[in-house]
Amino acid sequence: MDNKSISELITIRRQKLKALRDHGIDPFGQAFQTSGSIIQIRAAFQDGSPISIAGRVTAYRDMGKSRFLDLSDIEGRIQIYLNIKELDEKAAQALALVDIGDFIGVEGIYFTTKSGENSIRASHLVFLSKGLRPLPDKWHGVQDAEICYRQRYLDLIANDASRTIFQQRIQIVREIRRFLEARGFSEVETLMMQAIPGGAAAEPFVTHHNALD
């Protein structure tokens, strides 16, 4: 996507942000109590049970008066079904201004679609954070290595493989810490100077440490 297209999309999203505020809807920073993470909710699925869930909108399908959204967190994805007739006025106004990348919370009940997919039939929707920039391409993700390293947040949003690696890294570091702490080791921060300049945009330089001459 070129810079002009991105700029146009950002302009549209800012217009939607203004529309939310004009409707008296807070687009940022609301508290929302959930029933658990998406993977926990999927594991506890039971038709007709009440549920509340929050996440990032990663797909949006407009079927006229009905909408299907994919809601995702770091652990998984679940489908949300919304019918305009079943929402109050403010929730219906909010739904019309949802974009892929927004964070929302929904309340509703478990149900199974005709295609057999476990989903949530939402009766209430709230904005938790309006996304003002478009997400990377859904199918190709972020493939540019330079972007992956410099804008790691995009890499983690778009690439499942990268998220898996980082989750594994977290588990490995946690286990190393647990192993060493159980044997009496203490973790401390120490000063460090590199002999060879490093970093994404580093250039060689000369410096002098006064205290140690």
C-alpha cells in the first residue's frame, strides 16, 4: 500500500473518530470486564450461556442488517455475530464506525452458526480503542525484514509465526529464571560497553569514561 493510500485511509478513520465523539461515544480508554481470554472462552463454549469478550477486530463481513466480525487476541480468534435490530441505538451507531484494527468489547450469548462455527451473538458493543492506522495486508502480513525489526509491533500483529516465537521465548526465559532462582542465584543489572557499535542505525564513535579515565 503506497503512502497516498495510507494517508487517505487515516483521514477516513479520523473522520470516524470524530463521528464517534459526535454521537457521544468514547473511542478510547473504557474499562471492560471480560469472561476470559478467547482461548478460555472457546474451551468453555456452551450454547445459550452469557459471555463478555474483548479483542481486536481482524475481519469484518457486512451482510446488510447483519455483521460478522472476527475478534482476536494474542491467543486466538472467535467469530462475533451482530444484528442491527438487536442492538441499542448507541451500539448500532458504534458498529457502523468499526474498522479492522479497532479494539472493541461485546456482550452476548454463545451460539453455533448454520455452518457449525462456535460464535457469539452480541447484544451490546463498546469501543475500547479506535485504530487510526490501517493494519498490514491480511494475507501477506509483514514480509519486509527491515519493517519486522524496526516496527516489531506490526510484525507481531500481522505474523502468527512471529507471535509464536516470542511466546516461546517468554516461556524459555521464564524457565531459565525459575531454574536459577531455585538454586539461589540473584538477577542483577550491570553496566556494559560494547567494543563494536551495534544497533539498527548505529555509526562508529569514540567516547571517554571520566570516572574510570
